[in-house]
Amino acid sequence: MHKKLSVRIYGEVHGVGFRNFVLRRAEELGLTGWVRNREDDTVEIEAIGAIAPLEDFFSKICHGPENVLIADVQDTWEDFTGRANGEFKILETK
């Protein structure tokens, strides 16, 4: 069974390569979904996959690379019954 993880990251996460960090972790773990900057200076992530890789992914993005200062993380986990698109991508800022 697959899960969908929705995450909002608060802190100093724009202009420091955080989206690329998230993309690489998702690709390494075989997840699908997306990451994007938000105009309110947060980063929004939606990832779909098996529970174990998603938990590993969540742990890694909550710590981020060294140059990122994460102040807060809000996450929602849901069962996913749809069809994943097979890739993880960076979307335009919303």
C-alpha cells in the first residue's frame, strides 16, 4: 500500500538549494511527487510511495542540508489509492 506525505517546511529554506536536496532524496528512494517554493517563504512537498521509503525521506528532509535552517515542519500522511506519475519534480513557485 502506498501513502501520500504532504509537508510544509518553515525557516530559511529559499535560495539555499533545499528543493534540489529534496529532489535528490526522493529520487534516491524511488518516490514520486513534487517540491516547490511558496511565496510565503515556505517549501511545500508532496511525496508518494511505500511507507518505509517515505519515513526515511521525511527524516532526511526534516534535517535538510547544513546550509538550511528549519524552524518548523507540518506534515500530513494519507492513504494513496490513485496512480502515481512515476517521477519527482520541482514545480514553479506558488
